[in-house]
Amino acid sequence: QPLQVIAPDLLVAIPLIESGGASRAAREAEAIRLAHAMIQRPFDLASEPLLRAALFEIDRNERLLCLCIHHSIFDHWSAGIKLGELGTL
């Protein structure tokens, strides 16, 4: 029988990952490669949060935010709200 368990508080770590590579293009390609690997990893519904995040540093003033959110907690309606909030930030 499926059962929903809601954590009272959830802190999601957002690691800052410095992309390797000498050139900006190489660092960006590495960040994209790592982000793709992150989003391809399946969620363990029994033991991990249904949200993963990482911040990839491309250079001193540019970063790539990768959010992986399981579809059971994030629908089209909530996506519009979250993207609006991120845009404001």
C-alpha cells in the first residue's frame, strides 16, 4: 500500500562545484556534463529527498544552477511559481 511521508523540515544542501578546465568553454562543458549526470540519476523514493540541487561555477561571475525535482512534488502550476520566484531572486 503506498504511503506518503512528509518530512517536518528539509534542508537541501546546494554544493558549489568548481568545473575543471583551463578555458571557459571547457569549464562550461564540464558543468553541463556533470549536470546531465545528476539529472540522469534516479531518485530513491524510499530514502532520499525528492529534490536535488547543485551550483556549478563556470567562472568568477557565472554559475549554473541545476535543480532536479521529482515529478510527484512539482507540477506545471508549481513550476510557474518557482520559476517566477527564481527570476525575482
